[in-house]
Amino acid sequence: MIKFLDLKKINLQFQNEIEKEIISVFRSGWYLKGNYVNQFEEKLAKYIGVKYVVSVANGLDALRLIIRGYLELGVFKPMDEIIVPANTFIASLLAVSENDLKPVLVEPNKNTFLIDVNEIEKKITTKTKAIMVVHLYGRVSNFNELKSLANKYKLKIIEDNAQAIGAVYKGVKTGNLGDAAGFSFYPGKNLGALGDAGAISTNDKNLYDVVSVIANYGSSYKYHNIYKGVNSRLDEIQAAVLNVKINYLDDSNAKRRSIAKKYIANIKNSKIILPEYPEEFKSHVWHLFVIRCEERDKLQKYLKKINIETLIHYPIPPNKQKAYSELNNINYPITEKIHNEVLSLPISPVLTHKEVEKVINAINNYV
Ligand SMILES: *Cc1c(COP(=O)(O)O)cnc(C)c1O
């Protein structure tokens, strides 16, 4: 059986180092807001190239706290609008609507799966305050185009970098392109903890000050509350694990890239549309390797039968979710087509050469 993602195998690569660190947290008697968290925030800031990092409990919190921070700073107001790609994971929308702002969906380009910059301008109103750019599947968005649009309309750019840690655009890491970025260290992400974890990165001192306080009960000085805050903290154990794994992130992203290259060079089947991989975006980090096929469900069953596990990211688009009934009657034909056709192949840093070959042959033999 070729697993879609073998988390056990991924983490066992670092078994000795991780176990040693977890034991030292255990023995330290200090479990929140300590040295490991400080060290991780510094390491991540250095890695991304930003001035400030605030660690939080998960990726959704990172995004919702960025928006909450801008609300507290008076940059956003309730009922303002944020542009969000229509085919993203639901968390990108939840972060907006939970703060009483409105997510305005924009169709992606069906070949890149990323927001179609040409479609954004039509959706900009006087209430639009920001664009949430999602580097979906670990693919780097064409940032210069987004930036000139944001400059023209004075919009903030919030990066949902949950799937693309380590990716680079023209020499700058994702997470350091916009005004602020949210990261997820959910176990299955490219940098995965052993539970939930997340972070915010920014170069904006005001935003940093606000979000770090809100994430800690709205208090910077114990029992003195400036904001009606939340409890969203990274714990020392997760920080200790991430401190080890971040050292291997570039190496594991390089392995993902080499598998993507093999898939692209060797999968040849007229029923399959491969993801684009142009030279100028060679830094994609391939959180997912997503192909398109009109007979997607049939292909998935065929692969399952020969013991190749695949997943669908995502089976239902946000505008068709019950939770977003207000969007149910708006049509997003490209998004819906994508959701009907996408299939994610196994692409993990521990996939063996033989397993990659098996996936390639299986797909080439599909009729
Ligand atoms: C995983 C993910 C999130 C949320 O991260 P959690 O840590 O699961 O809360 C947000 N956006 C995208 C695109 C994601 O893939």
C-alpha cells in the first residue's frame, strides 16, 4: 500500500532529536511561553526574513488574529470586504467571517489553481480592505501583479501561507511578501508539529504588538486586559518539535520538488492534466501534487484498487458549503470544475523512488 502521507515515517526520520527535546521540556517544568517558544519564533522569523513572529495555537487562529489585529488598529471595520480565492480551504473564509467581515470570492486560474488576478478588480468595492492570497498546494502566487493591484486600491495583503512554507518569490520567502501572513504547522503540512500549531509573521510593529496581546487573553501584563482577547498559544512541546524539524525543511521541500519533477516528466496519459511548473516558479514547495481528470472518481477507485492512496483537495467548494448558505446561489464555474476534477497524488519527502515509479506506471496504464 502506498499511503497518501506516512506521518509516522516522516517523523521517525528525526526520532532521536525529537525525543530528546520532548524529554527536556518534560523535565524543565515549564510548558507555555518559555525558551522553546522564544527560540522557535526567532528561528522562524530568521528563516522567513521578517522582523516579527507570533506563535499561536493553529493556522486558523493565525489568520483570524491578523484580521482581528487590523480591526483593533482601526484599519478594518466590521462589514468590510476581503478578497479570497474561491477554491481555497475553508479556513481562509472562516478567518474573515468570524471577524464580521465579508469574504468576497474570486475565481482561480484553472491551470495554476491560484487566484486569477485579472478577476479581482471587478470585485473591488469601496468596502474592500484586503486581499487574502493563498499559496495553495504549496504554489507561489504571482505576487507582483497582486501587489500593484493592492497598491492601486490601498489594500492590505494577507498571505495564507499554511501550505507554502519555504517557497520563494523573486528571492523573497512567502510569508514575507504581504503585510502579514498566517502559517499552519498541522501535522500534515510541510512543517508539521505533533499536534496543532501555527504562527503569524509580519514586519508591522503595530500589528505585532496587537496580535501578541490578543492571543494571550488581551493581556500584556498579567491580569491587566487591554483587549477582549483569546487564548491561542503555542506550547513548549510543539515548539521543541518544530525547532528540530525546521532545520530539515529545505531538504524535505527539495525532496517534494524532485518527486514533482519526476511526475511531470513521466506521467503521460491524455486523460490527465498535470499541474503547471514553469521555470520562474521553480520554488513551489509542493504541499500537494494535484492533477486534473474528468473521470476523477473512476481514476481514484482504480488507484485504490491497486493500493495507491489519493485524496481530494477539496471535494466541496466553499460556495457550496452549508455553512456559507449566503454564497450557495452564486456560481463559480471554474472553482466547481476544479473541485470535480482534482486528485492529489502521494508526494511526501519519504516516498521512495520505487513508490514514485509505481504511481507513474499506474497512471500511465489507466485507460
Ligand atoms: C491547513 C490550512 C489552514 C488552517 O490551518 P490549521 O492549523 O489546520 O488551523 C488554513 N489555510 C489553509 C490553506 C490550510 O491548508
